[in-house]
Amino acid sequence: MGTLKILLITLLVLALVLAGCSKNNDSGANGATAADNTPVVQKNTTSSGNDNINNDVDLSVRCSKDSECGSDVISEPYCFQGNAVAPVTKMKCIYPGTIKSYCTKEKTELTTLCDRDEETCRKGKCLVVADLPCSDSDGGKNYYKRGEIVDALFESHSDDCEDDVLTEWYCSNDGKGFARSIEYTCPERCVTGACVD
């Protein structure tokens, strides 16, 4: 039934367009055509005893492709479970090129997987850890000064002694990157994270 109704309306519109063309558009009523992409509205007035009934049927094509609905919108990215995620609102044309066409929004996400061994996510971006700042209070491998380190992943460590063996923490990439440690046997003794003479 719905298909038959659409077919009848389409035929009626075609007849009106042809009639309008043959009169050189002198009629002034409903002269818009689908070819110029102008909405075609057919006004049906029934004469079944009530001349006040006026049915407007919108036969315009709202969209023919997604790009006619607007641009996709990428929102502020964020980090989730070590990966970068950007919310995306995609504009979609449903039933493109038909009189049933309409625009809608579709929510989705664009996920960038960070390399867990080499990268970390910060402010919605995957960053190479070896390029990020790492601070070491004793300046690196300094066995005679106790140091504390905060690496690119914000992990903190302190130089520590176990008997005469010092665990010395340092940055993996000259003031950048991961925290690394080395064990060093002090020549004399180890006290509170440093070798002493």
C-alpha cells in the first residue's frame, strides 16, 4: 500500500511539473521541480464535501550522501586503559537520494593503540616514553650520593642499600625515559642509599 501511494504521488508530481513546463511557469503555483533540488510540495485539496481540508505532502530529498549532512566532529581525545581514544560524531544520510532520506548523528570512537613496551598515553596521545622527562636527584649513576628518581611513567624509586650492595636508580635515556636500576657493591659499606668511605 505504501509503495502504491508513493508511486501515485510521484506520478502526480510529474504531471504537475510537465503541466507547469508547458505553461512556461505562468501558473505561479507549485512550479518547483526536483531537478533543481528545490523541495517540491504538492498541496492536495479534497472536494469530498469539505473544501477546508488541505494536506501538504513533502516530497523533497533531504540528502543524497553523508557529506550533505555536515562534517564529522572529532571531540577532545582522552586516555583509556593505556590507549588514546577520540569520540567521533559521524553525520549519516539515511535512505540517500529518496524522499524518505534524512540526516542523523552516529556516535563512535576512534581508538589508537599505544605500544605498551615503548609508549604511554597522555592527554589522549600515544607518546614515546624514551622521549619524555625523567628526573634523578643525584644526576644519574652516582654511587656516593643517595638519589630519588621519577621516570616518564611517574614511577618513583630511591637508591637503597642491602648490606654493602647499593641499588642505584637512574634514567634510561640521559634524563628521559624509564627508570632503570643497577646493583653496585660498595668498596667499604652502603648507608641509606649511598656508598660511604
